[in-house]
Amino acid sequence: CVLDLLALQLVPDPLRHELDIGQLRIRERMCAPLVAGEAQRPVGFLPENLNVLSQKTRELARIFQRLCRLSIHDPGDDATYVLRGLGRADQPLEPFGVLYSHLLVMQTNGLLMSTGRSGITFDRPVPSAEVDYGGKAATLRSREGNLSGEHEIVIFSPAGYQLRQLIALEPVPEYTKALNEYLDKHGIDLIIEGEHK
């Protein structure tokens, strides 16, 4: 994978012997879609984020892609997050393929800043926001004129956000339904471009 080869060049000579070249070949399958994504939608991948990528396993990559499909990126707030208060308190994202233990592993690997265990005051005192939801252009619109509120959210790290930009995404229908129900209780509509409610 091109990204792994670049990562090798960034590692000081004394540490290079510790890198397992066999793992680089295994990761080629995982990296190919990311390299293709960078070619189609250049985001200027940062060198420090190559280490995060080079440490990812195939299973972590699959789960991270799943989490990205549940995520909202709000460019106005420069934040990428997943609302996690949609299911059972102990495993709120399990029905959508992401366990709490997965979130901890992603946080440990530098993809997430927060696992969303505690409520975050979402300070967005605007009536609406143009967002990217699971790879689709969307709008969050408050029926009360203010998007602010307290929610349990999983927050992506800058490295996680950069990787998210390289992955072809499609929202998870079951999560979209649960998300709409959750937002409706908070007086917020999620309007996905090209879809009718």
C-alpha cells in the first residue's frame, strides 16, 4: 500500500527493522480503497495520520467504516460525531454493528477522541446546519430554532475524520430510522438530500 510505504519513509532508521513487511502486504487490500479515495477526493492526508492507518487491522477497518456510515460531519462546527443514545444504555450502537469495546479500540488507535459515555452539550445555537450524514449531503433543522442540546456523542479525532473522508459511505438504514426517531424527540429534523420523508 502506498500509504504504508510512505509511513516506512517517515520512521527513523533504528525503528525500521521492527516493522513487519509481511503485515504491509496484508494491509494492501485494506489500503487500496483508501488510496483510491484519496485519488478521487484529495484531502491532503497528513503524515502523522499514516501511523494510525498503519496500525489498523482489517477488523478494525471494517468496524471503523461501519461507524463512519453512522457519522455526521458538521463543517460549521468542524466536528465529526455519532449520536450514541439511540439504543440500550450499555451497548447503544450494538444494533448497528458497533460495540462499546470497538469504540475503545478505535479510541486507543487514535481514530476517536471520545467514546460518548457522558453527555456532551452540543452548542449549536442556529436553526439549521448543513452536514454530511454517512456520506450524504443533509440538513439538521430545529423546529424550535436552536440545535443546541445535551447528547451522548462519539467524537472522531482529526485522524479519524481524515480517514472518513477517504471511505465511500452510505448511511445504514436501520440507524437512519433510529436517528430520525431520536432527533424527532428533540425537535430536530434530519433532511437527507434526494430523499423524501
